[in-house]
Amino acid sequence: MGAKFRIGILILALLSLATIGAVAWGVTVAAEQPSNPGPAKVTLGDGPAGIAGSRFTDPDVEINLTADVFQWEILNGEFAEVWGYNGQYPGPEIRVTEGDKVRINLTNNLPEATTIHWHGMEVPNDQDGVPGITQPDIEPGASWTYEFIAPKPGTMMYHTHSNTMVQLSRGLFGAFIVEPRGGLPQYDREYTLLLHETAGLYTINGHSFPKTLEDSLLKIKMGERILIRMINAGNLHHPMHLHGHQFKVVQLDGNPLTNPLVVNTQNIAPGQTVDVEVSGTNPGTWVFHCHVISHVTNRGVYPGGMLIALDYEDHTSYFDEQAAAAK
């Protein structure tokens, strides 16, 4: 009996010491709290199918994408079967503002399952679009909704993350541009170039030269400054080179450079984005191309592939004369 009494007294003494220590260190014993609660969590409510619940009921931007199979004219008169979003190869450019509440609804009309990954963007883990890791596959005929807050500004892209070697090579990708809330830097013009390879051809914005000149001809005037966003959605490196000018590299992978690089050839790795500034200082019509020589051919025939031009509007060149004569 005496031994039990002494043990009880010892336990009470230890509990008293623990309580005194907790009060001294500002610890509340009754309710445990995490040492760093972190930012407030968004409450999920009832939302569209495909996620546990909507992160918000009033998105600033809502976009509908449909993944489908269709024919696309890569060269003049030459069509290839591609997989793309909303009947476009590459998919439509998505533009939002930093901090926007973004909702994107995907419908899968492909013959196999798919997802969308937001490449270079820091989105919630369950919105990252990786099947088997962050979500199930989106089966043929099914739909899925992605929701996130637009992250820091920059040039990014979106692309499939299902059976990636096949689906990405067939065209399931597009540009995703996040603009700063205070507005974009002042440029006279802005262009986006998506580099890719499919059906044995090398493409810029879904076309190979000479068809690239129909929709990807870059225009400039003397004294202007233009911004060119380049996105490599393919599986090969592409060192891009502009004749007669220097690039000022102002952003890599959506990250602005404190000290911009000045180069005349800029390599773009698979999955990388590069923003360059070009100043109108040398009038004419200048070739802009990948410097891997086989990439400026159409199946070995030069010129072709990843080749476009920078054309000064206030100057008449041989190119302009030939274009006028062809009309």
C-alpha cells in the first residue's frame, strides 16, 4: 500500500512540473497546435466533377478545352493527323493575370486516356495533372476540371502528361502566359513561337517553312522593341538564331533575368521557355531559324522546317518584291 501511495505522489509531482514548464514556455497543454500553421487553407465546396470540390465559385477566367484528333495542314497541301486542343495545333494560347482564379474544363475526345500538366507553374499538387500520382486518368468521353490561382508571371506551357511520348509528339500542348498584375513591360509588339516536331517535320506554331511565313512572319519597324516568347514543346534541342541582330535574353523558364544576356544564338532545351527582346536597328528581311541544319529541312530538303523571318515594315527588300510578284 505504501509503495502504491509513493508512486502516485511521484506521478502527480511529474505532472505538476510538466504543467509549470509548459506555462513557462507559453505552451498550451489542453490543445496541441502545429508549430507553423502556414497560410490559411481554401475551403472546398461543391464544385464541378473531376475534383474534390471547387476552390472557388467565381473564377476570373474559365476556359473550355477539348482534346481531339483531326487533320492539320503542316505544309502547303500536306496534311497530317494530329492530336490537339480545340481543333488547333498547337492548342490555343491561354493568357491570364497573376493572381487570377483560373478554371479549365477539359473534355477528352481522344481514343485513349489523357490529362493536362501545367508546366513550370506552382499549382496545388492535386491540380498537377500526373495520372496515378496526383489524379486518375481522364478516360475517353470523360471530363475533368482544373482550378488554381495563376502563379508568378512569365512564359509557361500546358501539355498532356498521359502516354507523353505519343500524345505530346502528336500535338497536345499550348502556351500559357501569366501577365503581371501591374501590366506587361512596354513593347511595341509581342510574338509567341512554339517549337515542335511531328510527322517527320520540324514546326514553328504548327507549320514548316514555307508555310511558317503565312502566320509566323515577325514584323518590326526601325526603332521598335519587340518581345519574342519561345517555347520548346518538342523532344530535341533547338538553338535559335536571328540574322543581322542580337537577342537580349530577358527571361528563362518564366524567371526574369536581373542581368539580361546578349547573344545571337540561344539554345532552347526540351520543356524550356525563353523570352528575348529584339530592337529594330537593321532594316531588311532577316532569316530566323534553328541552327541544327537538319531542322531547317523538310525531310532532308532545304529550306524547310524551323525557319521564319523578321521583316521590317518600313523597308522594301527582295523578299517583299518576290511576295508582291506572287500575288
